[in-house]
Amino acid sequence: MPSKTELHALISAQQQKRQQGFDVVRTLLDRLAPSDQEKWDGIRQMSYTQLAAALKDESVAPIDALHAYQEAAIDAHERTNCLVEVLEEAERWAREVELKYKGTDKPPLYGMPISLKEQIHVNGHTITFGYANLLNTSVHDDAVVVEVLKEQGAIPFARTNIPQTLMIYSCSNPIYGKTTHPLDSDRTPGGSSGGEAALLSARGSPVGIGTDGGGSVRIPSSFCGLAGIKLTSTRVSQRRIGEAIPGCKGIGISWGPMALEVNALTDVVRAVLNSPTSNLRDPYTPLMPFREDLFRSEKPLTIGWYDFDGWWQALPVMKRAVAETRAALEARGHKLVPWTPPRVKDALRYFCLAFSPDGGRRMLELVDEGIVDPMLRQYFFLYRIPIWVKRTIATLTNWWFPRLAYMNRLFTESSYDLRIAYGQADEYKREFIQSWQSAGLDAVLCPAFGHPAPPHDLPSQCSGPITYTGLYNLLDFSAGVVRVTEVTNKDQEDCAKLYTEEDIFYRMAKAAFTSGSVGLPVAVQCVALPNQDEICLRLMSEVEKTVAPRP
């Protein structure tokens, strides 16, 4: 096991390697800029849809799109510290794609630059999850999703930052440092796909791939004003996507696309699902192509909505976003019915036990072998408290702080308790489906999260709002978020009047948003049943077009 001194030397070497990669690309771009800068600026002014069309009609070459976004990505990194590295191989991949398809029919993602979260395997590159002791390792194959994206013409060109452990909705680790929100450096872009969200929001990439095990695509997408979707985990291959904590088999963890436009998400999902090789590369992937009839249907939907899940009161601005979206969808002819998911408090327990079946033991082993990120010291301290002490604290604090007491009862070290909880989780899923079907729902509309982008330290102190996203990992439903509005002065004033009860978590959330939050993006969440990702994308697309159309 490397000593702390050796680990710090590894971190320093990795940071130098990252900067050298930036310098190599910068040198190339500086050499080309006198003749190509105007072209690059024009490419970056295109929407995703416009760029996709220009690539296919050969009015924009893949190599020019790559150079335009390499420059933009490094600029975004200098503002937010969002990148792990730029992929020098991208230059070769772009030229190969252009040569292969010049003057012929183009694959769906022809020439499109695409960024990837750090944990997604790229042959020859390091996967660390923010643990310095993993810096000496590298992977020897692409993830299946990367193989398919390349087969469909995309050009992976950058890898993005993550929080240490991938189990928190901020974005900081001791190797690559802290990623900041493009609109406010004192706030987090979210996590765990936080580097991806910062890069996309800063317009350093046209589309990216994150992963989502508790909201890790949806939370940063909502914080940064993006669209992002968690796909049904069993419908697309998760092969060779690194697991920070292997063994979380009770929840649906999946990769998902992120972008400024829902159309970009749809293109990526369609291209992957329609690939003729996905099932050959991963036999566990079902043969279920993209269903255009579900996506393009104009039949009015029955949409259940809620703005309070029974566990965590979302901020007023999150409820306003749901109300405005509900009204817009009703005006389009959809039927919106009030609906509340059953027993979310119990679902939180099942989610936490599935996500951390060993009570955090493996995570702490990795941390103890390496270096702890300063942003997460309090987070790890809470995990280190023995379970019997947590339960004693819960008993003593239940009267004054019932939410804190409940959170301290969530974990177990007993395999018997775990088996019972897994059985209860299965029964909960059946109950949830029954509630959904009894209401005749096609989809659900709800808050994307409990609040907009917070200061960097809040996620390690307050995990209560995770029920808005983690619920749909426990169920493995399709769920995506779409930006619909932003925080106003009135929203900020309303927040100051909220949470009158003496709840420690509510107090922390209230303090984070009573000032300095005006202008932050706000999103809603769209949910569909498992394997009905097309309905989720359809609803997201309608929300985007009717509530907050992009210029």
C-alpha cells in the first residue's frame, strides 16, 4: 500500500500530466487559430440540432467540430475545473470517421464531439473515483456504451470530474480538486456527474454521458440548467462502467446523456438502442430498439403530479416550477392528476440499505488506504460512527429532531436485517406499481430535487432531498430533468419564510438559499415506467418546448 507521501507524489504527477495534455491541445489550436477561429466560433454558436445537421451535410467537418469544442472545453475548465483530461486520441478518431463516411450515408452521431464522466472506461486511461490509491491503474477496454457511441460516429474528446466516492451530490476529490458552478464559483454544480454538468453548462461540450445511481445525472443537470435522463438500467449496457462501491444490486444504476437540449438526449438514446451490436457486445442487453411510436405519439397523457413527497419539503421555487409546468401541460391537452408516491420515508431506508449494504465499510477501506478530500471529512466522520451509537443518538434525539433520528436508523450491519429489508423493498415496488396503475398514469411530474444549486459544503451535511431522485433508482424507472425557470427575488424571499419547524436539515437548506441564489436554474423531473424511456423523453421534450423554450 503506498504511503501518504507516495500518494501525494502520484497526485502531483497526475496533475502535471493533465496540464501537459491541455498544453498539447492548446499548442495545436493556437497554431490553427489564425485561419480557423472564426469557423470555430460559428460552430459553437450552433445548437446541438444545428450542429448535427451541419455535420451530416458536410458543411462542418468532424475535425473542425472537435477543435471548436476542445478550445471551449479548456476555456470551461479554466473557469470551473471540470476536466480530468482531454483525449489526445480524439484527433485521430475524428479524422478516421471523416475519411470513412465522406460522401456516404452518415451514422446517427456522425462527427459529434462527446464528453464522458471519469468512471466510464476509455481504453488506456485511469479510473479513480477520486481515490489516489487507484492512480497506478488503467483500463484496457472501452465501456460498451463508448464502443457503441464511436460505432455510431461520435467522437469522445474529454473526461470530466467527479466527487470522491461518487456517493455525494457535490464535486470534489483530492486528485483533481473542486469543480465549481459556471454561474457562481461558491456553489457546486452537483454530483456525481458534476464535472460533466459544469462543462456542458459552460458550453464546453455539445453532449455528454454521466451515470446515475441516486440522482447523479439528474441533480447536476437540474443545478446547471441542463436536460439529463437516467435510463432504465437493464435496458442499456452498464458493462465496463466502473463501480465505486461494487455490490449495490438493489437499485438501478445507469449511464445517461446530458445536454442543453432534450433533442441531444433523444439522439444518443435512439442511436444506442438501435445499434445492431449492443446485444452482441453485452448479451445481458435486451433486443429492444427505440420505439418511435411511443416517442412521437400525440395521444394526451395522464400525468400524476406532486410537489411534496411526504418526506422533504422542496423549496418554494421548486414547487412553482411544478405548478407552471403543470399548467402548460394542461393547456396542451394532457390530463394532470394530483398523486403522491406511497411511503417515501420507508423507500428512503430501502434505498440507503441497497446503496450501502455494508454500512459504508468498503468505502471507508478505500478512504483509509488513501487521502480524504477535505470537502468530505464530515461525511466520512458520520459513516465512522458505530451503528449502535447512531441508534442511541436516534433514540435520544427522536423527540426534538425526528428527521435526524430517522437518518441515524437507516443502516445495518446485520445480514438478517438486510435480507428482511430487501424483501420489504420488493413489496414496496409492487405497492408503488399498484398505486401508479390504479391512478391510470402514463407519467409523473415532480420536483427535480429539493432545491437549486447549493454552496459546496451543503451536500456533505444535508442528504434529505435525495428522495426526489433516489426513489426512481430504487424502482429503476426512467427519469429525466428539464430546466423550466430560474430563482427570482420573490422565490428567495419566500424561502426566508419557509421551514418554521426546528429541523436541523431544513435550517441548513434555508440558510443556503435566503441570499445569493437569484438566477440559479430550476428544473422539473419527468418520470415513466421501466423500459418506457421514450415516454419520458417525449414528456421532457414537450416540457422544454412549452415551458422554457431555448432561444
